[in-house]
Amino acid sequence: MNYRSIKFRLTLWYTLAFLLAATIIFAGFFWLTGQVLFQQTDSSLISHGNKVVEVVAKQGRDMHEIFAQRAFIYEFSEIPGMLVIIMNPEGDIISSSLMNSFDRNSFAVMHRDAVSSRKYILTNTKLGNQSLRFYSSPVYANSQLLGVVLVGHPIDVIQSSLNKLSLALVATFLIMLLPTLLGGYFLAVRALRPLSAISDKLNKISSENLGERVDNPGTSDEIAHLATTFNKLLDRLNSAFKRERQFIADVTHELKTPFATQRSGLEVALQKDRSKDEYKKVIHEAIVDNHQLSATLQNILDLAWSEADQVKSPKKTVNLSALVLDMKEIAVKMADAKHIRVKHQIQSDIFVSGREDKLGRAILNCLDNAVKYGRDNGRISLSLTKQRGKAVLTIQDTGIGIAETDLPHIFDRFYRGSKTHAHLGSGLGLAISKSITDLYHGKI
């Protein structure tokens, strides 16, 4: 296994997270079990110890009588494992249920601690090989110390139970280790399966099949978002490749014949000596052709870039009223040579979202057509209004018009209508205007 792979790291993280949670749960269970067992022991010690203290306190200074009889000692000593010791104020053991001989220094320490605390205390003490938990309490009558009561209970059983429990928990932890690793690996494989599918699909996509798309699992999670992102990227790449192919095709289509014609004319002019005027004519024609080719190439570039902007185009609020007025002034200058009048009726303060230069180019292309194909002494009317929250720009002219058969094709690249062949043009103006209008979700 590749230790740097995401699969390995996910398996490791799953395993560590599960084992950490199991450790916390096991440790909490062990601690809680110990607390419950010791609390039960303490509750029993306090209950029985308080009974002994109550009996001793009632006897007052006649303690020796009850001790002589030893009746209550026998009563408490009948409790399995319970140890009862009564000591006088000086620390001597007056009575005890303890049959074995033990080092009594431990009792002296408990006697001293109980007297100094003036209330009962609970301590763990080892007597021989046996561990016991002791209840130690001073006995007072009329603020006078009568003695100290010690009540003990073995806790070896508790310790043994806790030791067995700890071994069981450790064994369970070790047994769970392998299934946890396998489960973590299975979860990692399952989580990464969609990523592997996306990777395999992307490896099969090339420039020849950019129309292919990554399968979206439809899970509304990060994997689905990643698949959507890749598909959007492929859309942009496919669009870019299409634009590149279209651009090459457009350049080849539009420039190949004019360049060949221009070269042929120049070669013919050089085949023999000609007059100065003839050379000037040939050069002038070449310059005109060159200007036309430059304009066509610029239009092709503009069309390519306008389509590229459909992917990402920063938009700003544009005062369309002011922009149309500016374009109208340009149209007036263009129409002056043909004595065409330009009228306008523009509603003020109409704003749209877009790029001013692009919108201006779309409007100017339409005005250029109106001037180019307009009749001398004709008229162009501009109207800008706002209808149902949308800006409506209308351009009318008294030109040659568009044949009905040409209408379905006027926005096609390089298409020139049947009435336009007498005029210079590339057939790209309206295509550019349409592309820009579509970019900003408009209609033309």
C-alpha cells in the first residue's frame, strides 16, 4: 500500500478515530464501574459504622458493660467480611472482631486521624495480604471523647473485579483492532470510489472527445460538487477549442481568396513594364484590399473574443441612454457623406448590466449597417425606451431592406444578403452584435 495515498491516510484516520473513541468509552466505563463499587462499599461502611457509633454513644461511661457482654460486637461481626474495632480515647483496643494478630500501628494512625478530624473518615489500609477500606469515627458524649470506632470491609474482591475488567477491556480493544482496520479500509475505498471514477473518466477525455462529461453521482456532497466543477471546466475547454477551430476556419475562409487575388494582381502588374499611373492603380487596389482584410480580421477577432466573454465577462452598471447618445453622434458623422438624417428619441436614465465597450460595439454595428445600406438623403431613427423593466432599442432606416429569404441567415458568420453585394463588408457585423446581445441575455 502506498503510505502517501489518500486511501491509506483515510484508513489510518478512521482507525485512530474509532480506537480513540473506544479508548475513551472503555476508560470511562472502567472508572464508572470502580466508582460504583467503591460507593456501594462506602455506603455499607458508613451505615454500619454509624450504628456502632450510636450504640457506643448511648452507653456513655458505662462502655465496659457492653464490651463485657460483647453482644453487639457479635451482631455486627456476623456481616460477612465486616471488621469492627472499638478503641478508647487513649488509642487502646477495647474490643475487636479481629481474630488474627496484626500490626496495630495502622489502627493507631486511624485513631489519631479520626480524633483530629472530629468526624468520620474513609481510608484504605493493608492488613497482612488483605486490603481493607476503613470507616473511622470518634465517639463523643456531652463534648467528651468516649473512644473511636473502626469498621473495615475487604476490598480485594473489588480490586480483583476491576483487574479482570481491565483485562477484558484490553482484550476487547485488541480484538477490535483488525476489524477496525478492515472497516476503515472499506470506508476509505467506498469514499474514494467516485473520485476514482472521475479520474478514470478524465484520463479518457482528450481534444478529440471534449464533448464527454464526468458522471455526477447526484449525492449533493463534495464529490458531486467536484464532478460539476470538472464538467464546467470541460464546457469551457470545449468552447475554447470550438472557438479556436472556428477562428481558424473563419480566417481560412475569409482571407485565403483575397490574399490569392491580391498576390495574383501584383504578379500580373510585374509581368511587364507599365506606366506610373497603372502602378499607382495596382498599389491603390492592394492598399484598399489590405484595409478590407485588416477590417475583416479585426471583426473575426472581435467575434472570437465576444464569444470568449460568454464564459467570463465582468459586468458593470452602464447608462444605456448616454451610450446610445454617444453612438448616435458617431452615426451622424458616418451618415454625413450620404446626407442621411439621424433622428433620436431616447428616454433618459436607463441602466443595464454589462460592459460599455461591448454594448457600444453591438449598437454601432447596427448603425453602421443602417448607414452603409441606407439610400442617399434617407433617414435613420433611433428610439430607446423602457418596457416592463427591460430596455428596448429600435433602429429604423430607409435603406434597401432585407429580402425575406435572407432573414433566417442574417446573423450567420460571413453571410451577405442578396442585396448587399454592391457594398463592401465582411458579413460579421450582425453576428458580432448577436453574440454580444446573447452574452447579456438580450434579444436582437
